[in-house]
Amino acid sequence: MRLADARRDYYRRLAKQKGYRSRAAFKLTEASKKYGLIKKDDRVIDFGAAPGGWVQVASELVGPRGLVVAVDLLPIELGLDNVRSIRSDVQEAAMAPRLREFLQGEADVILSDIAPQVSGAWDLDHYRQVELTMVVIRLMTQLLKRGGNAMIKVFQGERFSEVCRILKEMFEFFAVTKPKASRMKSSELYLVCLRRR
Ligand SMILES: C[S@@+](CC[C@H](N)C(=O)[O-])C[C@H]1O[C@@H](n2cnc3c(N)ncnc32)[C@H](O)[C@@H]1O
């Protein structure tokens, strides 16, 4: 077995053992530990949240007085008291007011692991993923509080630096990361953004 396959299997088994919906959960755990992304009592929005690994991790980190609002085209049912889910396209026009109503105000943290169904054609997948990411960034400008944090997935490609430039301007701290649970072969990178200006 190749090393990459062994690592993927390791995280898949670990997710099962710990009761996480996906091995993606470990990407958020790793970044949150390293950067202190999510705190107790925070209000978090998670875009592209199904099947819910990140939601489970965020729910643990914010605790019973925090809130996680999960948005996805697919349903997410986790039975957690501090989680609300919205089954919708992020591009839907009423997304920002709907989210504001759920949060009763602004968010402390925005997460996005959003990705279209991949076709295998890198350029096309990159463009479609960046389009969705730009929608998330627009929503972030309307919903994230000053001083708030974010972690955003982006597929590498031509428009990667454009996304980085926008986020660098928006936040005091910015870092590009590749969590251990992310497949080496995949083009995804995660942008950790702290303290919105
Ligand atoms: C890699 S998965 C997210 C995994 C998740 N972070 C976890 O921990 O389980 C990407 C998600 O983005 C969602 N997605 C893709 N396009 C979307 C859109 N236009 N609106 C909302 N969600 C979308 C997909 O349905 C998919 O569930």
C-alpha cells in the first residue's frame, strides 16, 4: 500500500473510532489547536458542512452556550443541541439575512470546506471552487464580526493568489496550511485567517 493510501485509511479509521462523520474533522482539529481558531461560546457558520465532521468538532469547541450554523445543499442531521442546519445553496439570495436571523447578530468564526462535485479536470474544478469561495467571502464581509476568525478551503490554480490577496487585506493574520489529514495529491489548501480588521 502506498504511504498516501495508508495515511488516508488511518484518518478514516480514526474518524470511525471517534464517531466523526468524516476524516475532514481532523483538519479542523489540527488548525484549531495550532491557531486557536474557535473558542468556547463562539457563534460559528460552517459553509459546505455535510456530512458534518467539522460541525461536530466546532460543536465540541464552542460548548453548550455556543452555536454552530451548518449550511449545505445536503441535509445534516447530527442531533446536537448547539447546532442548526440550513439546507440551501450558498448562492441563494436570502442567505445573509437568513444567517443573521439564526445567529441573532454577527458570527465569531466562519468556516468553509465548500467544494463542487469534482470532475477531475483541475482547471474547471478550480474555477468552480473559487466561484463558491468568492460567494463565501462576500457573505463573510456581511456576517463576520470585527476581530473574528476564518478557515477557508481553496483549490490551487490560477485564481489562488487573488483569493489570498483579498483575505490578507481583510485580516491581521493570514497563513496557508495543508493539514495532515488532507490528501497530498489533492489540490486543496486551507487559509487560516485571524482577527478581522
Ligand atoms: C468536502 S465536503 C465538506 C466536508 C465537511 N467539512 C465535513 O467535515 O464533513 C464539501 C461540501 O460542499 C457542499 N457544497 C457544494 N456546493 C455547494 C453550494 N453551492 N452550496 C452549499 N453547499 C455546497 C457539498 O454538498 C459538500 O457537502
